[in-house]
Amino acid sequence: MIRNTNVDDTTNALPFAKHVLAEVPSTPTKKEKRKIYQDNYNRINKDKQAVFKQRYKDENREKVRKQARKRYNDNKDFLAKQTAQKQKYYADTLHDAYMKQHLRKLGYKKEEITKYPEIKETIKLIIKTKRLCKTSQN
Amino acid sequence: MQNITELRTSLSDNYTKMKAGKMGLNVGKELANTAGKIINSLKVELEYNSMMDIKEEIDFLKKSPKV
């Protein structure tokens, strides 16, 4: 397979790769050129990258674990905020994940929830109606 | 009301009516509460079936129940 390694020239790029190629600035610096090339290469060779990453993880298990722990500790507040935002969004939009959790709290089994999706939809409508009543009264 | 699909349709109608102001909020709320009670009775039936190991389908959960 011939790879398009020239960053400036996207005309000869493979059709499936054309849409993922980043736009080239009119006069890119050497550093920018290198970054664009690297990004494009990584996007096109995702599978190859996954193999490399997995190999690195296997060889440096302890290091990877430490890095993950450090990343988590450094961004603890941000992650907590993000989780709270996500949960609020799920509750507001009555997302499937939220509904599943809600139904589990009500006492339905996992199999029942998947087997009878109509129950989930009906309860969703009931919640929607109750919320409408609440907001209208206020 | 023969099955859960009909219940859902009627609830949906009620919701749109309430939103448009064609139905009173109290009436809509009560209807939604009643639907909740029906769903709860369904849950009891499901629990009973699983406890007694009954494999029979529940008519109310079928789209076209037996007449």
C-alpha cells in the first residue's frame, strides 16, 4: 500500500483517508508540519497504534498504573464535576442509562427491563407528566 | 385499555393536551398516578411469575392480547 506521507499534498490521499486529513495552514512551520503529519499518521494507522499501545501497557504495567492514578488525583475535582454534570444531563433528558438505574431502584430485574421496553417508556411518560405539573405549578 | 401500548398512547395524548393547556394539571397528574398504579400491579405480577417460576406471558404486556 502506498501511503501519502506528504502533508501538503492531499490530492493523492486515499478516499477513505481524505476526510480525516487535517487542514494544512497556508504557511505551516516545521513543528506544525510535523504535528499534522503525526496526527494524520495516527488517525490512518489506528490499529497499528492500538497494538503499540497495548504492547507498551503490557511491558510497563506498574508505570501505567501509577500514571493513571496520578492523572486521576490531579484531575479529581474536574472529574467529579464532569460526572455530576453527566448525571444531571441524564436525569434531565431521561436518558436510557438513568431510566435503567431508576427501574432497578423500583425493583425491576435486568431481564425484565430489556424484555419489556414498554414499561420503561411508560414510566418515562409518567415522570415527564409529573415534572410538567411541578414546573407549571411553580 | 387492553395493553401497555394503549396505556402509553393515552399517557402521551394526556401529556400533549396538558402541555397545550387543554387538560387540567390536576386531572393529568391523577391519570399519571393511576398509570403508575397499573404499572406497579404489573410489577407484582412479574414478581409473582418469577417466584412461582411461571413462564406464561402476561397479556397486558403483549401488543395484541387474547380477546
